[in-house]
Amino acid sequence: MESDRQIVITGNWKMNKSTEETVAFVKGILPKIEAANALIYLAVPFTVIQPAVEATGGSKLVIGAQNMHDATDGAFTGEIAGGMLKDVGARFVILGHSERRHIFNESNSFINSKIKRALLDEIQPVLCIGETLEEHESGKIEEVLYTQLKESLEDITPEQLAKMIIAYEPVWAIGTDKTATPQHAQDTHRLCRDYLADKWGKEVADKIVMQYGGSVKPENAKSLLEQPDIDGLLVGKASLNLDFFSQIVNYR
Ligand code: PEP
């Protein structure tokens, strides 16, 4: 049974697609999302945010970024500020993706600082959390997820939290073809929602959109979205393919 929360399906392109490929994809997906009951987000590389936004032509496709820095400006060679993302039309930003945590050693406190900056910049933060295979197998799921939520969301008010999306992405499921079962994903989303209710209050916990991510494909999108606490999907590889992504957004 689905809840009455808005369904949000996000594509995360990672480090893929040229300007030409981006414009072709956006123009191709627009007619396919018209009838979708979900909001569709695309997290694209920095270099194609502006062409992607222009190609949406004011439709319901929302373009965002995959990362940002926590400072407004200054001597941070190679970094991007939230104000710069906003300037080119980005409306949301993925923060704390497992590739940022594990390849680029981003800590919960740095992610917390970026979330605060994104909120000040009026860019919607999409916070990713998730346990590694080792943590999963040693029964540390709760401990890991609660710590990620506690430290990444430190000093965030319930009003600010209500503006965010949280994505549960088990690291062992990302890019591995090993999707979590709908039951496991549901149970974990419930755990997280209960933790949010305990710390930030039931009102915001009942309202916040929680996405599942990790090897989502056209074949498993529906069974995941049928779970009561799964309000959306964060899709990596399958979002690069127009046909697969169209099938996912039209999962019904
Ligand atoms: C991701 O990178 O957020 C992701 C879920 O990737 P994939 O769908 O390829 O597992």
C-alpha cells in the first residue's frame, strides 16, 4: 500500500554524458514523464546543468547536481558552491552519496555542513545514507544508519528537515546488480523513519520523502515503490538509458 507522500524518482548520472547526449535525453524523456504520477529529478554533471535546464523548457523535470562545497566562495580549487549551482538552475543537490563518502572520504560532519549551506542557498538537499556489505553482514545496520542520520543532520530543525529528501542506499547494492529485497528496503526505511520521529518529531517523519537506491531496474521499481515507507527511487546506471528510465518512471 502506497502512502500519500509525493513519489520522487531521481536519476543520478554520475560522471556521464556530454552536452549533446544530455539535451537528446532530456528532450526524449519529457513526453514519457507527462503521465507519470511521480516527480522526476535528474542529477547531472556540473557541466551539463545549464543545457539540461534549458532543454526542460519549464516542464516538470527537475534538474540538480551531485555534490557541492560548504563554502560560499573562495580558494577551493576544483570545488563548486551552492550559489553557482543555483545560478545555472539546479534545484536540488545529492549530498553524502556513498561514492563521495568512500572514494573521497567525506565525513558526516562535512556532509552536515554542506546540507546547511544548501538549505541557506535554497537548493533541496538529498541526503544519502547506507551501510557497507561488512556492516550489513555484521548486523550493524541500525548503528550505522542512526549515526549517519544523527551526525549528518546535526542542528537541522524539523522545518529544515521537511524540505529535504533522504535516500537509503545500501552500499552493497549500488552498481552491483544486487538490489535489496522490497521487504529489507521497507524494514530499513521504517527504522529510519522511526528514528527521525524520535529525534525530530512524528510530523516531519511522516512527511519526509524517503527514496531507495541500489540497482533499481524496470523489473524491480514497482515492487519497491509498493512498500508503504518507500516514497521514491534513486537510480544510477538505469537512469542513463532513456528506455529503462522511462519504464521506471512509469512503473505503474
Ligand atoms: C546510485 O549511484 O545512487 C545508484 C543507486 O546506482 P545504481 O542504480 O547503478 O546501483
